[in-house]
Amino acid sequence: MTQEAIGRQLRSTVKKEGILELSLARVPTPEPKPDEVVVRIDATPINPS
């Protein structure tokens, strides 16, 4: 995973007209609480259904 990809989230929305809209947004990296962990995911399928 590149540093450029860290902190980004892909979002998909199907509009009322049936048009698929994809966007890539920057999101803050969460700070875990003492009883939590942060899991890094290197790959995941893109399936807007």
C-alpha cells in the first residue's frame, strides 16, 4: 500500500435515476482506544450491489 492511498475511502452511490456515482474521499486515520485495534486492509473487492 502506498502512502498516497492511506486515509482514503471509496464511496459508491446509486442515484434515483439508476446512475452509479463513485468518489474517493480523504478520511482521518482513526486513533484506537486502549481496548481497540486498527486493522489495515490491503485489498478489497469493489461491488456496489
